[in-house]
Amino acid sequence: MSSNPMQTQAGTASRWGVNPMIPYLGGIATWFAANGLQFVMVPTLVIITLGGTAGDLAAAQVALAVPQVFLMMFAGSLADKSDSRTILLWVNMLAAIPPIALGWLTYSGALAYWHIIVFGLLMSAAFAFMVPTRDALLSRVASGNIQSAVMMALIAQFAAQLLGYILAGAAAPLAGPWALLAMQSIALIIGFLLTLALPDFPPVEGHEEENGGWRAGFSIVWNSPVMRPVILSSVGTGVFFIGIFMVTLPLIVTQIFGGGQLEISMLNLSFWGGTIISTVGMMFRRPVERRGRAMMMALIVGCAALMLVPLAPNFIGVCAIAGIWGLAAGVNMTMARTIVQVEAPAEARGRVLAFYSLGFMGSAPVGATLSGIVTELVGPLMTTFLCAASMLVLVTALIATTPVWQIMRHEHEPL
């Protein structure tokens, strides 16, 4: 894996004369195209193929999130002290194996519920190592305005997930769920090949194992009046919003409106289409000055939209609400990631960003479990309303008790 590097404009060594930002964005795109396929595939297998219940779907979604809780901080510390390219290569290669195995079991008619649980655990473990490594690498491959780099990465992520939903919807009338798993494994293999074009990224000078490891990352986040409310809002998003996305909305599609794989794809397409529109729109304006205010207002709009789901007259109405939610989510994610990228010290960026991701995705098991339990009691429509209302309470508390409303863009940041 040695290279003969030459310098790019960003000051980062390139491999084979390729700007590192290109394979970096390509790796994000392939990973999240696979993730988009997975978002449709898991509910399809549990609810439609196996005839599972809301509790079964919730448990499967929990399996897709639990390993992150235990591995994310270790992975963030590993990202700070290891070559990032090597980690990404291994993760892409190993992550391609579970969808190949599950695809064969589905195609051969031997699929059992526990196979989906094992698949979820393995893919969640891969996700735990991918996310902090990839996020910490962004500031090293980017040049210029960090908010623009964050938006480019998010657009690659959202567009790729959108492609995954489109492919899942297109495959619905042509082949069974096994086709989604085949496409997922192909995407991850392509990601491995793109990652080969990245240069080596050794640890940033200043990382020392005796500095507390992941505990130092926690201390940095918790002692920062800027990052702490951002992380707390990401925890709330994981508990109240991701449960809606993973459990209640797919159940609304299948149980309330009688939809299937195609309709689940359309719903996801509506949400991620909204995120792409808002993120691309932000690319064509100056960097946002009042980042904390924009983040909080986006969360409030998302809560208000989701509280209207029980009033939706039909499936198209739910898709429209999901689109509005997506527009707000694009603003929220851009602001939150930009704030953390800017505030995190370079030598601990992997651990700090791992905390951000852990707050967002690590709390998803709680959200999925909570949504599944409440849905069994009051149904998916009322559960969506209650989760959105609870998130609105949290947002109001953060605005009232923390300086999040006053978080601003730094004057020294390039335009």
C-alpha cells in the first residue's frame, strides 16, 4: 500500500494523481447507496416476506443499532491513532459478506428471522467503524470552507441513499428482496475499489494513548458549551426521530395504507429527496452565520410536520410530510456536523465525531424499542405524534437552558 504521493491544492498527498476528495465522496456514495437498499430491505423481509409484527421489526432495527453503542467510541479512538485508509478498506471488504450470505438464504427460500438479526448485528458493527473514520477524514481531504465540505459529503450521502431507494423500488416488480441484497454487496465492493485511490492518512500528530483515549473525547464534548447541546439534540433525534423512521413510518405504509416494498421506497425517497433539495440549496448561498438558530428551527419544523402524520388523508399525504421533514433534516444535519467539525480539536476529531454519531445512531435502539412498544399499544399514527411532541419538548428545553441559540460561525473560517 505504498504510494508516490504528489500534493493537491488541499495540501493532502494524493495517490495516482487523484484528488482525495473524489474517492472520499465516492466511498460515501457507495456506502449509503447500500444503506438505502438496506432501509427498504429489512422492513420488506420482516413484515412482508416473514409476516412479522411491529415488535419483530423493532427488534430487527435494534439489532442494526446496538453494536454501535458498544463499538463507536472504540472505533473513534482507533480512527485517531490509525491509518484511516486501512480502516476503510477493511470495513468495506468485510461489510460485503453479510448481504451476500443473507441474499443467498433469501433466494433459496431458507430465510429465518434470526438470520436477519445476525445480519443486523454485523452490519451495525461495520457501521460503527466506518462512520467516525470517515467523518474525521473530511477535514483532511477538504480544502476551503468546512461548511461547504460538509454539505458536499451530505449531498453525496443523501443522493446515494436516494439512488438506493430508487433501485429498491425499481426491483420490486422485477425480483424478490434477494435482489436488494445483491445490489448492496455490489455497492460495498465498489466502495472498496474506490477507497484504494485514497492516499495514506497516518494519525494526526498530538494523539497519545495516555491522553485518556475515548474518555478524553467525552471530556472535550461535555466541557464544551457549544458541542454539548448539539450532541444532546442528536441523542433526542436518535430516540424520537429514528424510531419513527425505522419503525412507525414503514408500519403506516404497510398496515394503514396497504403498501409494500415499492411504497416503502417511495416514502424513503420523499424524505431523502427533501434533504437533498435543502442541502443543495444551502450550497448556493453564503455560509450560515447563526448555525445554532438554524439547527433548532429545523428541528422545530420537523417536529411540527411529523405531528401532522395522523391527519394525512392518504399515502401521498404521508409522503408530502416526509418530504417537509427531509427539508428540515437537511438543514439540521448540515449545521450540526459543521459545528462539531469546526469545534473538535484535530488530534481528537475521530473521538469527538464518534460521540456525535453515537448520540445520533447509538440511541436508535432506544428509539426503535420505544416506538415498537408504544405502537403495539396505540398504533403507529399516534406513536408518530407522541414521539414528535416529545422531541419538541426537548428542543424547547435546549433553547431555554443552553447557549445553542447563540452558536455562530467563526470569523476566521474561510468563505
